[in-house]
Amino acid sequence: MKPLDWIVLIFTLLVIILYGIYKSRTSRNLDGYFLSNRDMPWYIILLSIMGTQASAITFISAPGQAYTDGMRFVQYYFGLPLAAIVICISFVPVFHKLKVYTAYEFLETRFNVKTRALTSFLFLLQRGLSTGISIFAPSIILSILLDWNIYLTNLFMGGLLIIYTVTGGAKSVAYTQQLQFVIIMSAMLLAGYFVVKNLPQNIGLKEAITVGGKLGKFNVITTGIENGKFNWGDKYNIFSGILGSFFLMLSYFGTDQSQVGRYLTAKTIRESRLGLLLNGIVKIPMQFFILLLGVLVLAFYQFNNAPAFFNQHETARLENSAYKNEFHSLQKQLSDIDAQKQTILKEYAQTKSVALLTEVNQLQKSTESIRSSVKELVKKNGGKDNDTNYIFLKFVVDYLPTGLVGLIIAVIFLASWGSIAAALNSLASSTIVDFHKRFFKKIEGDEDDYRFSKLYTFLWGIFCIGVAMFVSQWGNSLIEVVNILGSLFYGTILGIFLVAFYAKKVRGNTVFIAAVIAEIVVIALFFLNEYKIISLGFLWLNAVGALLVYFLSESLNVFAKKYKVIDY
């Protein structure tokens, strides 16, 4: 980056930090630190919910996901509006009426303490792991920009986030997310504008979209039906997007403390509902636009030479390895294909003949074949063979104007800070409310509550840094990793809440046993899928877990009453 980029980056981050400190003044107790005294308006709730969900992973990985796999990932969000309606009807009124700090307090009132503890533990486990992955995402940026070791950047990034979160609390998180979201969306719109602006003469947005479509990347709606049969292993299609995603989103927004904590800060039930419903409406077009950026970047690279591999650290290692000559040969093949593409596309720019794009599509398949060969070399050389997370970042650094590069990098930092701060805040609130104050030494007074809240925020920050160190070994698309991880636990958690709300006769011991069985089944299905014994897309795990808990609870309850084998 150039000096102006660094100035823009540092200035933007300082503005956010100072604004957060200014807004962090609140009561020194649990209500103030975790729920900002329950006085937030609906628009702050909306932006806080969206800011918590849209992490750095969204802005780093999603464009790369579209670049490689097309727009079909947007179907992942199709269940959100329906889930938001259910949450507003069933979840929000109960949480507000009981004035809970965490969603899991309600479960002790409805069932028993061990069901509350199990659900809170499952949340802490998955959210702690997911937050570690979210720390790793911005670490990638620093690693590239400063040429630092990824472990050092994890420590640096995690340390900044711990300081940012421990000092602020929920009020700072909510208000900074408001400003962050405005900056983030403005910068992403600018990035989209410059992708199109940098295209050749006579090629605009319409032509770029046409090219992306001919390359098969506008697969917004897919059925998952192959050769007349439904492919249960297909990750993203209209059915998993509505049904599987409905259960995932219902669990995420209705039972995950990182989101529940956002709308528990609202002044009234109406304010919570407004924030949730508007998020359900806005999120899909927002995600569509972010994925569209990836397709536009792919179209851009049809007119310009694309890297053989977007992770420049790995290509530098190849240059100094036994695979150097083989790598250069593949690069030469790729350069020849790029030249052929550009000759065809130059004619397309003049004639606008869509038929020419059929040839480009065939050449792109050859490009993808060569990239696969390069990935094999990277893997043989001991590197990570997935460069999805680097695609958008590489374009930003190479092609965006000075100053905007710094702003885009700042955006990724801001998205990271907003989502991770909310996650650490929720991890600390669940730990202190659901475990420390419930099972261990009683905390005396508001000041001790406040002090322990900061301590647990700090400890969870350390845990998440440790997870980020481990994630450094993974090569997968980060946005997929986070969603797969959530799907391992969200179904079971949601199932417990569904029983609480809709199965009035089921008691605590029954749902506890059902939840343990369901979680074992979900994890078993995941590993069976990983080892290719069965084929099941991860979104379906949410529905399986939730429905299994519900129906097992109902069945066990009948069995318990009839044979009196469980103290139901």
C-alpha cells in the first residue's frame, strides 16, 4: 500500500475507536455492560444486527465464493425473512417479558438448570470457535500487506480486538456498528464502481453482467436436481436455501446470544421487532450485491490477465521450489489463454455479439483446469491449495486507486471489529450469567459484576486467538467454514427452544436426553458426509437437529409418562 492508503486506513480506524469510547459511557453493571441499559432505538438494533452478522469473512470470502462458485450462495439467506417473522411472534415477547440477560435463562424457567447449561455450553462452543475464524480473516490482510507471519498477525489482530471490546461493552459495540456499516457499504459500492470503471472502452456494467452470466456465475436459483434426482449433498439450492436456511436463521437470530443480545438492548418489543424484520428484508439484496462484486471481478479478469493463484505467498514459495519450472509452464499456458480471451472480447466490445462469449466460456474452463493444476502444485509444495479468500483482496490491492485501497482494508477491519466485539460480548455475558453467577461463587454488587464481565471478555478473546492459530492450517472458504460449524450445533439449540415454546407438556429431563441424542446424530451425519459414506449438504443438518430434538422430546415424554422410566 502507498502512504495515502495507510493514512486513510489509520484515520478511519481511529475515528471508529474514538467514537466507540465516546459512546461507551454507561452504567457499571450487567445491564449497562451487556445490554446498554436497554434503551436502543430500532435503527441502531437493525444496524447492530447486520453489523454482527456481516463479519470480515463476508467481505473477504463472499466475492471469492461467487468468483469460483457463482451467485448460488445467496440462496443460503432465503429462509431469513420467514425466520424473522417467527422470532418476532414467539421469541422476542418472551425474552422481553422475562427481562433476561441471555436467551438461556428462559430455559431454566421452562425446563431445568441442566438444560439451560447444556444449551449455553453448545452456544459457547460454536460461537467461540466461529469467532476465532473471524479473527483469522483480517489477519490474512495484515499478513499480505506487511509480509508478517500469520501467527504474529493473529496475535496482533486479536490483541487489538480484545482492547476494543473489553473497554467498550454493548453500547460501544452498537453505536460503532452503526457508523461502521455506513462506511462499509459506501466503500463496497465504490469498489463495485471501480471494477466497472476499469473495464475496457465500450464495456460497462451490462456487458460485465452478460459475461458473468455466460460463464455460468448467475446461478442465483438452483434446484439441486441432477439427472432427475434431488442431490442431498448439494450445498446451496432453493430447497436447502428455504428449508435448511430457515432452521439455521431461526436458531442464529432466535437463540444465538450474539444476536439475541443485540435486540435485547431495545427500548421496547416493537423496536426489537422492527430491527429484526428489516434485517430480514435488507440482508438478501445486500448479500446479492457482495456476491455480484465477485462475478464482476471474474468478468474483469476476462479482459485482463488473472493470477494463476491469488495467494501470492504460496506462488512465491513455488518460485523457490522444485516445482518452479512446472509452475512457469502452467503460467505460460494461462497467459496464452488470456490472450485468446482478450482477442475475442475485443471483438465482443465492438459487436456486442453474445455468441462470441461461448468461446470465452470454453476458454474459461481451460483456465479453471490450469488453476486446478497450480493448486495441485501448491499442495505438493506443502501449501494451502484454496485461494478463495484472497481473490477480492488481490484485486483491491492491484487495481483500486490510491486511498480507496486503504478504505477497503479499513472496511474489512471494521467488519471484523463489529462482529467479533459483539461475539466476545455475548460469550462473556453467557459465561457470567449462565455459569459463574449460577454455579460458582456469588458475585457481590454491580461493580463486581462489571469487573468479572471484563475479565471473561478478555479470557474469551485469548481463547479465540488460540482458535485463529489453528484455523491458519485450513484452506477452505472461510464463509463456508463458519456456516458449517454453526450447522453442527444450531439445530440442536433451536430444537430445545422449539420444544420450550410449542411443546408445553414436555419437561426438562426429556428434552435434555433428546438434545444429547440429536447432537450425537448431527455430528455423526457430518462425519459420514465428510468421509463420503453419505451425501448431505450442511444446511440440512440444522433441520435434522431441530426436528429430531422436537419429535424425540414428544416421543420420550409419552414413553416417560406411560412407563415412568424418566422423571419427566
